[in-house]
Amino acid sequence: MTSETAETTDPHSADYSSIVVGSDGSQSSMLAVRRAARLAAAFDAQLLIACAYYEPGHVAGPQEPLSDHPVVGVEQAEAILKPAVEEARALGAEKVSSAVQTGSPVAALMSIVAQHDADVLVVGNRGINTLTGRLLGSVPADIARQSDCDVIIVHTVA
């Protein structure tokens, strides 16, 4: 079996056709969007930029990782996605769409990944190395533990 044959028959090969990237409008998440856009352009993949949001008045539960940039309301989520979609297209991603989902960032992103049968999920590393993130969990760490697809955690903050 040649390496080319092994790669094309391996269900875990790195040929990404569907990429989801999470964005909350922060600078950190925009760096992840840029990385995902370049990846989508390189693989000619579908790029879905996703934003989780909370309904107004939501109170975080004890098992929810803390988000230091919570998005409240569908209008804010949709407004966040517009510049992210434009940026992704400017970087060469041709098949770009967006999705909003209510709920915690982890639950919403996991749902979007499942709905779209994504091959890879891209997120920024913000929160992963903070004391709060280590004690209570962070979005990128929880996503890495829970995801059924490949996860790329982009180094966006020191």
C-alpha cells in the first residue's frame, strides 16, 4: 500500500472539507478566525464561523466554564459575525457562512460541529492558562476534551 493510498483511505486523514471556528468578537477569536480562514483557503473547505450567545438575563451554572467575553442576545452575535466573515473572505476563504446558537460557548460549538458534521473545530487559547481557567475550566480546554472532531487551539494570547 502506498502512502498516497493509505492517506486517501484513512478516515482520520487531515483533508479538511468542513471547518468551524468560534468567535466572540474578541481580538483573540479574530486571530482564530484568520487561522481558520487560511486553513479553509488551503483545503478549499467550507468555513463556518460560529458565535454562541446567551439570552438576556442568563445566569451561568456551576459547571459552565467562564467566558470573559460573553455575548448576550442574537443581535450582538450576528453583529460579531459580519466582520469575521468579511475578514475570512479577504484571506482567501471562498465558502464562508456563519451560524449563531444560544447556550454556553462549549455547548453551542459542540452542537454546531455536530449539525454540520465538521472535520475540525478551531478556537483561540484565551483562558486556557489563567488561574480561573485551570480551576473552573476554560472554553478551549473543555472543547478539546469533549470534541469528536479534530480541534486546533490557536495561540492567540500569551
